[in-house]
Amino acid sequence: MIPASFEYQSAKSLDEALRLLGRHGDEAKILAGGHSLLPMMKLRLAAPRYVIDIGHVKGLDYIREEGNQIAIGALATHAQVAASELLREKCPLLPETAAQIGDMQVRNRGTIGGSLAHADPAADYPASILALDAEMIVQSGSGKRTIRAAEFFVDLLQTEIGPGEILVEVRVPIRRVGEGMAYCKFHQPASGFATVGAAARVRISSDGKIGEIALGMTGVSSKPYRATAAEKALRGKKADSESIEAACAKAAQGVEPLSDIFASSEYRRAMAGVFARRAISAALARAGNHARIEEAEKPAARKSSNGKPAAKRTKGKRK
Ligand SMILES: Cc1cc2nc3c(=O)[nH]c(=O)nc-3n(C[C@H](O)[C@H](O)[C@H](O)COP(=O)(O)OP(=O)(O)OC[C@H]3O[C@@H](n4cnc5c(N)ncnc54)[C@H](O)[C@@H]3O)c2cc1C
């Protein structure tokens, strides 16, 4: 299909994009990777009079460490996020999520900022962004403000990004010792979108119980959400399969699951439980491994039973 006619404007800088957005107001739409906006325009579900392309703005596709967070520029593509060594090491949930988005072409063009700003109910990132308690930085002509993930998603295709604002950065926390994370999704077979997607972040406490847990869900209802009933049922509990199964039965508690040609409401509710369980189980296994690796890598702290520093452990072979 052919979109309604529009005027294309290519911004050379963020300031120029903000100026154009301020001038055209509601009649303008930002264009990033175009992999959601252009299909919407072709289906005439969106008909902006002005399209402001930020794809050529330099310096908005970084991924860098800042304090105890990783800062990701809004124009970082899904492929960049998936391949980032920094994220793989320090916040592996995001690359794991990005690697499951669409196909290679979509991942090479689509951006993290575009995906979050679009707020498709079947998009992958939102589940992980919620589980990570990420922060979104938006900028307008009058400055920047931070929106926490819990407040960011308002409803189907609606976010807290206000008129005249551009999403410029996403901030995610660096993984702590003993923390495990995983994203599991039920792919829609044609597009790859999440019919249901679950992102879990867990931390095992010193008594071996689940100390902290965050479970973000996408695809289930008109907006992504934190499955707080399931989280509450597991917090402080032993991580055994019965507790996980019982808690995950609550993964869609309090939400109205969508019903469409891909999945009925009942099926989505059931799959929410299944994929929440898979994500939590994978995150727990990784949490245990992460704690063990961190412990093994601490050199000075380890003492032998006679109080003297233990001999350095050699990796691999047991003696
Ligand atoms: C065939 C196909 C399969 C796909 N499969 C998946 C999938 O499996 N999982 C998934 O999550 N997604 C999937 N997508 C969507 C894809 O990830 C898009 O790239 C993404 O949703 C939008 O990013 P974009 O950069 O292309 O944004 P655009 O299409 O350029 O923009 C999307 C919307 O966000 C606004 N916008 C863009 N950037 C900003 C910004 N920085 N600040 C404010 N507003 C902004 C635009 O105005 C527009 O309204 C698929 C898309 C296609 C075409």
C-alpha cells in the first residue's frame, strides 16, 4: 500500500530535530529505523504531515558504561545491542532480547529508541526494560527528564513521551553478583513478534532463597506489565519447581489478555505462565552460576581452614 503524502525532513543534529518537532507539533513524526512507522503509514494507520528523520544524527548510537549503569543511545540498533560485548558481560538480558527480535534485516535497521517509543504490545524490549527497572531519558527544547520503566508504557502504542520530546537514551543497571536474567518468548511464526514474552531478573540471597525477583511480561495484554502477583509469590521462597509453577500461574493475574487470530485470550493467559516459568528457571540457573563464578574469581578473600590464604585454585582440572 502507498502512504498518504508527507514532507520528509532530514535532521542533521538532535537540536535540529527538536526544533522541527517543536515547529510542527502533532503533525510530525520522528523516523528512526522506520520498521514500525513506515508499515503504519503504508497501512494508513499513521498519516503524519511531516516525517523528521533522525537516522543521520551522529553520536546517538553509543553503548557505554556510566557509573553503575549502561547508557544506550536511542539510535543503537537491535543488532548493535545483540552484539555488544559490554552488555553481554554486564547486562546480558538486553542482548538476549535484541537477538530474538524479527530477522536480521529488522535487527539491522530497527532501533531501541524506536521500539520503545512505538510501544507495540507484542514488542520484545518492553518486558526486559521493565524487569531491569530501566530509565528512559527524553529531551525537548527545554531540557531532559528521566522516565522510569514502570511509568513509561501507558497503553497500546502510547508512552509517557510528551509532545515535542525525543527519546535520547536508555539506562539499564549493571548486573550484581548472584543476579541472573533471561528472556523467553513464544514467537509469532511469521513476523517473529512476541505472542507472549517473559523477562526475569532474579537474585539469590545468602540463605539460598529468592531474594529479589522482577518479571516483565509482553505480548499478553495491550501494554507490557510487571507480573507483581507472581513476583510476590516467589520473593523470599525456596526456588523449587513447585513454588515456581504455582507463582507462574499468576503471571497474567489482573490483566485482560488480548485475543486475536494468533492466540485466544485463554491461550495467552496459559502461555504467560509457561514462558514466565521458563524465564525464571533460566534466570535462577544463571544466578547460581554467576555467584559461583564471582566467588571463584575472588583471590584474597578465600582462606583455608587454618586461617591462612588458600592456594590459588587452578581452573579446569580437579587435583
Ligand atoms: C517484519 C518485521 C518483524 C518485526 N519483528 C519484531 C519482533 O519480533 N520483535 C519486536 O520487538 N519488534 C519487531 N519488529 C519491529 C521492529 O523492532 C522496529 O524496528 C521497532 O519497533 C521500531 O524501531 P524503528 O527504529 O524502526 O522505529 P520507527 O519505525 O522509525 O519509529 C517507530 C515509532 O517511534 C517513534 N520514534 C522513533 N524513534 C524515536 C525516538 N528516539 N524518540 C521518540 N519517538 C521515536 C516514531 O515517530 C514512530 O512513531 C518487526 C518489524 C518488522 C517490519
